[in-house]
Amino acid sequence: MRLSKPAAFYLQASLILFFLAGSSAPTPLYSVYQAAWGFTPITITVVFGVYALAVLAALLVVGSLSDYVGRRPVLLSATVVQALTMLLFVTADGVGTLLLARVVQGLATGAAAGAIGAGMLDLDRQKGATANAVAPMLGTATGGLVSGLMAQYLPAPTTLVYLVFGAVFVLQAIGLAFMPESVTRRPGALASLRPQFALPSTLRPVLLLAVPTLVAAWSLVGFYGSLGPTLVRRLAASTSLSLGGLLLFTFAVSGATTVFVSQRRASHVVMRSGTVTLVVGVAVTLLALAQPSLGLFFLGTAIAGSGFGAAFQGVIRTTLPLAAPHERAGVLSVVYVIAYLAMGLPAVLGGVRVVYGGGVFTAAREYGSVVMLLAASALVGGWLQSRAPRVTTSAG
């Protein structure tokens, strides 16, 4: 018995959704861990950052493996590891165990990311491109909100959410056992494990133009993922764990909604408009910190999330459809390598600035200003590139 193509597509979409949900689940709980184990804000951003670096390592080593051995074995292995990672979180009794859980979680997510994205494109190019942009955001929204609400209103805040997600991963692994393979195996699997950062020559100029937008968008994810929960609790003068989850939910749902609304627009238009919206959203967020205003902060978060959704969708739709089937996992892995570098490194630096640079509000203003500068540079670069063909033509 094998799953139908539509069933296989939605199974893979649910995988990326719950992988990202599991990854965002610890975020609202950092204050609980901090109170229990007494670590500094730097540790929070390190815990956040090591996950991103682990994703990077997996993408560089096994990011294109599914192009050679098939999507199903890679996804099945990663999902089983992800289920076991939930047990690591449940049994965490200190920062060391928490770091280990985040590293293993990052490795599993990185191994699965390219295979899932490529697998959905194998089955439906149009829906696959949309799902690649929207599912991670919905996952982030789901994980943050569910974790925050369960921690606030149900017992065992650092246990129950992980048990629930672990059960989901077990069910998904069972589904993967019945999923048909969408690519033909080919030689070269061992060679593909050498860390690499390669793109087909035809895609290099396209992705190069998209990199500034990609970096700006995912730096923003690092901003909200590492500093956001602390900022929103300070603005609200509350210790509620659900506030951090609600913030991530607002950001991610706004982005996902924008993806659905704008999927029929030209990809380059979506990418540029998303970058502009991203700048506006961060500006409103920084204004909210200066006021201070909780309502304005959530408004800025929603605008910034919309900008992220449009910008990332534009990058995905500009690059992935140009890749051949046997190149898709590798190309998507390169995209995610850039994205997770942009998310992880600034987040760690932001934590350092919280402790040594004047506190969380100062660090947030500096971080937000850098994100706006990156987005502005992406807009200028895109404008210069759009002018270049016309200049060449008139000269000729």
C-alpha cells in the first residue's frame, strides 16, 4: 500500500510545518529554563544560535543526499531522530542537555529541509513553491503559540508540549513508511556528503541578486526569535509565557497570510514589496520600543511578518523553479544555509549586546537598525540591477 501523490504532498508539508513547530516550541520556555537554571541572556541566544548552526552543518553535509538516495529514506531517518529529540527536551536538567537537544534538533531539521522542499516540488511545482514559503511560517506560528499556551495554562510546562510533538513525529514516521519515492536513485551519494556550497551555474546570478533580501528577512526571524519574547514581556510588564508565543504567532501568521494573498503576483514584485514592508515593520517596532507601546509593537510585528513572508516567497519562487529535479534539494539547501546563517549569528551577537551593550532595548534598537540597513541595501541592489539592462540596450 502506497500513499497517493496528494497524500504524499500533504504529508511532506506537515513535516516541515511540525519540524519548525518543534524548533520554535522552546522559545516561549526560555524564561522558565532561565529561572530554573540561572543563566544569562547570552545563554538564551547561544541556545537559539546553536540550533541554527546545527541546521547549517546538516545542510552542508546531507543537504543534497536525497537527490541521490531518494527523499523517503532521508525524511524517515530525520523524523525518527526528531521524535527522539523530544525526549531529550523532556529529560533536560541543565543548559548542557538543552544545548544538546537543540543541536540534535538542528541536525534533524537541516537533514530534512532540503528533502522536504524538493519532494513537494517533485509532486507539484506550483503548490510546492508556495508550501516551501508558507509551511515554515505556519510551523513557527504553531510551535510558538501552542508551547506558550500549554506552558501558561497546563501542567508540566517543559514536558507536555514535547510529548505532544513527539507523538506527532511518530505518526509522521509511520506515514513516511508508506510514501512513494519521487526520484530515481543514482550514484554519487557518498561524494555528496562532502561539505559543499554549490549551485548550478545558471542559478548563481539569480540567487546572488536575492541574497541581500534573504539575509535581511531571516535576520528579522533571529530578532523576533531571540529577543522578541523578552521584549514583549517587558512592554507588557508581565511574566506570562503565552505572550512570547503570541508574538511569534503574530509574526508567522502574518507572513503566511501574505504568501497566500500574493502568490499570483510576479515573484520579483513580491520580493521587492516584501522588502519594503519589512523595513516599515521594523521601523514601527522600534517606534513601539521608544514609546513604549505594546499595541504598536504587535502592529510592527505583524507588518514585519508580512514583509518576511513576501520577501522569502519571492526568493523561493525566483530560484527553485529554475532547478532541475535532481538539483532541487541541493539548491534549497544553499538557500537555507544562507537563511540560517543570517538568523543565527546576529541572534548570538544580539545576546552579547543585551549583557554588555546596555540591555535588551538597546540591543533591539541596534539589531533592528541593522535589519533595516540590510533591507535597504537589497532594495538599492535590486533597483540598480533593474536599471542595468536598459543602460546596456541604449548604449548598443
